[in-house]
Amino acid sequence: MFNIPDNLHPLCGPVVWLLGTWQGNGHGDYPTIEPYEYGQELVFQQDGRPFFHYFARSWVLDAEGNKVREAAQETGFLRCLPEGQLELVLSHNTGFAEIWYGVAEAGKMELHTAGVGFTETAKEVTAGHRLYGNVEGDLLYAYDMEAMGQPLQPHLWARLQRA
């Protein structure tokens, strides 16, 4: 069950459906890696100001769905602006950080990168596109990535349930 917090900032209304913890499985693929399955947990929190804190962690699964090893983590802030406009600031455990801009409306959030920075030891990620949707009460998302000299293309997609 989902309850709208009493202290929700009005600018966060278009993304209020994201609040809480989501868990499930997804798929990863890219020309520079072997396809894989993963488990994931996303957490969206708020404190009454016009942003959500976001944290995601994932782990690689084997063919039977058992955890093989830890995988990516990312954290940041989803900043809510008038008319459903969004800014997302993300930092990744793999050594890169991103600035995203987008819009939320009707149970959907779509974001595009405006800038990416990375450390000397990180893979070169140059652009991305993220789409999140509330579908039958589940969180579906797709992440397209431009990295390692490859053009923007599908990389991750998952279906998560509210925990």
C-alpha cells in the first residue's frame, strides 16, 4: 500500500508514485559485455523539500536466479521543478557522475543526460536516456547508454515491485 506523505512538497507531486523501496530483477546487455540478469533495489526518500534522495544497488544473478556478486550502485538527488520539470544529479560507484534533465507526467518520468564526468579509472560513459513508468503498480524502467565508443542504445531494463 502507498500513502502520500503529509509533508510532500507540491513540486514533487508528478513523481510521488516513486516514493518508497522497489525490488525486482532486470536484464543487462551492451556490445562490450556479455548479456546478464540482475537483481535490484531502488529507494526514493523525501523530507518535505522539493527533491527526493535516490539510492540504487544491484547484484548479478546466475541462470537459476541466485546472487553471484555485487554490481552497480548509484545515488543522488531528483530535484523537482515547476510544471513537472526535473533535474537529477547522480554519482556511481564505478567512478562517474551525471547531470540529467527531464520531465514527469501521468506516471512516467523521462530523463536525458546534460553532462557526464568520469575518473581516470572509470569506463567512458558519454550520454544516457532513462525512462521510468508506473505500469500496473510496478516500476518499469529502461536505461540507454552511450559509452566505450558505442552509440546510444539499450543497456538495462527491469520490472520492480514495491517492497
